[in-house]
Amino acid sequence: MLGIVALSYPASGAFVGLSQAVLMDDAPDDRERTMAGWTLAGSLGVVVAPLAVAVSLALGVGWRPVFVVLGFVVAMSLLAVRLLPPSAGTGSGSGESIVSALRGLAGLLRRGEVVRWLALLQVTDLMLDVLHGFLALYLVDVAHVSPARAALGVAAWTGGGLVGDALLLVILRHVAGLAYLRWSAVLVAVVYPAFLLAPSYGVKLSALAALGVLNAGWYAIPKARLYATVDGRSGAAFALGTVAGTVGGMLPLVVGLTAGAVGLGAALWIPLLAPIALLLWLPRSDSGSGC
């Protein structure tokens, strides 16, 4: 089992990351909405996958059939990609050496806009995957609710995220991505402390659902901006995002160590840095974004 996981992780990572880079190159003038659609698909998977496993277990067939079905779907997707005609501009590549590629990445890291979006992608994750990882534990150990109610709280948050991601596709037709991020950051900066300070479970549940809606786009829009900033070098954006993600992967450790030192209730104030970072670091103008 460990060997299968070790093989599937890099394979799925390459499939997902490179597919995303191709989509960014395919529609460079509509990157934000494309990334919003990408994130919506991910949110749908986050909601549907646990339900599929739960149904499979309830039927008494175990979890393996779900993975078999998913493997078949992925295999069919790969076959469909292989049958598609090559897009314009694709081919054997420029023959760039690894050394030249690394120099190019180093050059991009000297650009302030690239660093801005890489940093924001990691910090905003405090209100996304990092919060998700600690949410159930917080509800049980700090809010003192039952495991069933904690599960409902996580479901409210993920369900709100699915609704928010769907709404984002419509919102971006009428509102600029940067303006949306600013207003959502202001609202999250109000709602998140209300969630932490609320004495009743009902208020916390409502706040979680609202947070799920409000933080929609906090990955999609910064990631689209990163792709736009690197001047169409989507492979470079993918590589830089992977490296930055390795550094950002330390954030759960920071929250965990803080929880061990001062308690989880105090440690979960750390994600409040996400909306603050957006309000402080977002560019003031939308010129030259390419999104």
C-alpha cells in the first residue's frame, strides 16, 4: 500500500499541475474564470468523494470499488487527452537545458510581482487547507461539540466553499478579480473572529458556512495572476508554485506547534493573517494583469 501511494502521489501531481498549466496557456485572456472553474471542480470532488466512500461502506462493499471507479475515470481522461489533436505551439519544446531553466526561474524570483503572488498563495492557504485540517479538532476540543456536530461544521464549511466557487464564476463576469479579493478579505476579517468568539454552536455553524462562501477565489485568482505575471511561461509558474508550496507546507506545523504551546483556540487566530495579507499586499491597480 505504501508503495502505491508513493507512486500515485507524484503521478497525480504531475497530471494535475501540468493540466492546469496547459489550461492557462489555452485561454490566456480568461485565466481567472478558468481557474475558478478548476477550483469549482476541486470543491465538487471534496464534497462528493467522502459521500461516495460513505455510500460504498454503507452498502457493505468497502472503499476499494470507489478507487477502482476513479482509476477508470482517470484512465479514460488520459486516453481522451492522447486522442486530442495537438494545440498550436506545442511540440518538442525549446531544448532548454536544466541549468538554463533554473536560471530562468531565479530571474523570475527577482521580480516583485512573482514573489507577491507566490507569497499570497501560501498565506491565503491558512484560510483554506490549513483551517480545514484543524477545523474538526477545534470544534471538538475547543468548542466542545460532539464528533457528529463537528462533522456537520466541516460539511457546512466545505458546502459553503462549493457554493462560493460556483458563484465566483458568475461574479467574475461582472467584478474584477482584485476588487472581489479586497471585499471578500474585509468580510472574512469580520466573520472569522466572529466564528472564533461565538459562544453558541449555531452561530459558529452559520459563520463557517459564510466563510466557505467568502473565501472562494482565494486560490483561483492569485494563481491566475501568477500565471499572468510570468508572461506565458506556465511551466515556470507550475515549478515555482511547487517550490513555494513546499515552503508553505510548513504552515500547518507552525499552527500545530503554536497549539501545543498556547492551545488550539489561540493558535487558530493565525489564519486571520490571510485576509490581512490580502488587504496589505494586493496591488492597487489592475493594469497589465493579462487576466
